[in-house]
Amino acid sequence: MLVDSHCHLDFPDFAEERADIIARAKAAGVERMVTISTRVKRFEQILAIAEEFGEVFCSVGTHPHNAAEELDVTTADLVRLAQHPKVVAIGEAGLDYFYDKSPRDAQAQGLRVHIAASRETGLPLVIHARNADDDMADILKEETGKGAFPFILHCFSSGAELARIGVALGGYVSFSGILTFKNSAELREIAKDVPRDRLLVETDAPYLAPPPHRGKRNEPAFVAQTAAVLAETIGVSAAEIADITTANFFRLFTKMPRPA
């Protein structure tokens, strides 16, 4: 069994064949998928997909690209929406200094609102971090000092120090198709140092398809290719990495029911 801990099934790329995509994922051994919210104001669209498919669950939150649009979203709003049985995570929220689509102070403000919601609900916070290692580390350390909260550094592409700090603070590190790219040798070295009980895999579909699908639309079934590269990287079998990452997923996503 594999889990895709992060995909975007509400994106237009999937609209015409969503049921087929989920069926292909199941055929590849992917029994659980978390479709991730990027705008609270579009949450109902995300939730509708999760309600339609038994294998699909969702998060609630605002991507840092959209942080300035949703500064009116409160911790109480997130906590209220997270009560739905299909909502298993908060986010994705974080800091993106590569695109800087929202002012950095708005991104930080949104991140702290989401951290408070994670702390209150006990649901894991899905963190987006790009080109913002120092500020992300500072916020995580400061906020953990106010009270621990579960979190995942999703689609990890940051430096080794942020991975180390994240793990030290109790977080998990999730690897996407980026891990499989030829020019990602440094990232694979970082993956080797992440404790096995903190490793996760994801697609971030429709983005970042691993070989042999590179350059095409990604989908949850392709998490198997990323898992295979992670297994080779840390020196275990494909079956072992499936067991490791699935056990880690259910330990972190405590609200997620296991398949019968």
C-alpha cells in the first residue's frame, strides 16, 4: 500500500477524468490520497471531491501565493471547517520567496494563523517552503516554543539544515518527483539523513511528474516511481518503503481512517 500525501485533484488538469485517475492510483497500490486546499474560499470544491471518492481526503487552508487574498481567514474559520470528517490536515500554508506572489509579511501572518489551527485541532499542518529556509526555521522554532503542533515539510526542496530543524521539532519530510530528477543528487543526500520514521512521499500532482513521465501531467499513481527512488536512495526495497511511508502517514494523519 502507498499513500499520496499531497495532490491537487481539484485543479482543471483533472476535471475531465478524475474518476479514471483515482482508479489508476488504486491499481498502482495507492489506497489513500489527500487533495490539498490552496484557497479557503474554494474549500467547498475540494470537499466535494473528497466526499465523492472514498479514497480521497482533503485539507483546508491558504497557499502562500494566495495569502494576501485571504488575510481575513481566521484560526477559528480553519478550526470550524476542519471538523468535517473528510478534512485530515490544515494547509497548505507557508513561505514562498521564489515567486513572491504575496507580500512576505502576509505569507508569515497566514502561516501563523494556520499553525494555531493545527495546534488547536491536532491535525498536521502541510507546509510549503521555497527559498525561505531561514525565515521558515525561525517561525517553526518560535511557534513550537508556544506549543507543539504536527507538521509536514511538503515537496521538500530546501536545504539540509531546514530538514534537520524540522525533524528536531517533530516534523516530517515529504519527497515528491523532484527527488527522482537527475540534478537532484543533493536532495537525495538529504533524504538519506532523514530518520526513516519521518519520511513521506507525494506527487504534488499535477506538477513534478517523475521519470518516465517527466514533462507530462503528474497524477497520484506516479507516487510509486518516487517511492521507488526513495527506496533505492536509503537502501531498502520497494515493499519496505511502502510500509515505512504508509506507517508514517497514518502516524501523522491521525484522523485518516485506514482501509478495511
